[in-house]
Amino acid sequence: CAAVLADQVALADKAVFAQHQGELYLDLLLLSFDQGTGEVQVVDAGSPRLYLLRDDSVAHFPFDAQMPLGMAEDTVYTTQRFTVQPGDRLVFVSDGVFDASGRGRETFGHRSLARSILATRLLPAASVPQEILRHLSGYRRAERSEDDALVVCLDWRGKD
């Protein structure tokens, strides 16, 4: 149930806020998959981004922006939905990947990230994060970043 997912995030939010009073917080993208239908319920609490690779095409899923966990007291979270199909690849990236910039260039952003994801389409999911981070490193041209750079890849096969 969608409310259950949002309630889980709200409980975690309360726990983090109670401990740190908004001084520390977490960016979170929580997903729940229905293995039979491929329906995905999502609560986006922060800045992680989700990209979907389907049939040699990369799409970004822009979820409604919601507060990170623990940033404010009594935050209300809502659940959004989308559907995956067998063969879809989901790539999750932190803002340290998406917002990374090269020397005097624009951020890595949608265009460069989509190209990197497409370039990894024949690799196994376990190899994708390292390859995308290698592309990011080349884009930065040895500039060091103080932000995190997280990439997670999930291949959806459906119910077997």
C-alpha cells in the first residue's frame, strides 16, 4: 500500500530528526516493487536521481521534491508510481554525480549521464557504477570533488 511506504519514511524522518534536530539529514530514494505487475512505488526524500534505460533509450524520472530525512520536524511524505518492464535497467545517482562539473564546463547533468548510461547497456549491472564513475572522472579532468559520487544499478527481469 502506498500509504505504508510513505509512513515508513515519515517514521524514519522522525527518528533522524529526534536524534539530530535537523543538523544532520539523509537524502533517500525508497522504492517498493510489485514483482507481478512491475509497478514501483517511490518516495523521494532528497536529491538522488533515477534514470531508466529501456530499449536503447534513457529517460530521467523527475519525482516531486520532498524534504530529506531528518531536515524538518513532522514532514509529510507522498508516494509516486511508475512501472518497469522486464529488461529495464534502473540507474540511481547522487547529486555528486549529476551536479559534478568539469573545468569551466557545464555540469555532468542529463546529457552526459544519459550517454554514459547508454554506453554501459551491454555491461552486467554490477559493472555499471564503476564505468559511469570512470566516465565522470574523465569529464572532471582530474578536478577533485568534495561531494559524494554514488551510482547504483538494478536490472529488472520481472517475475520468473
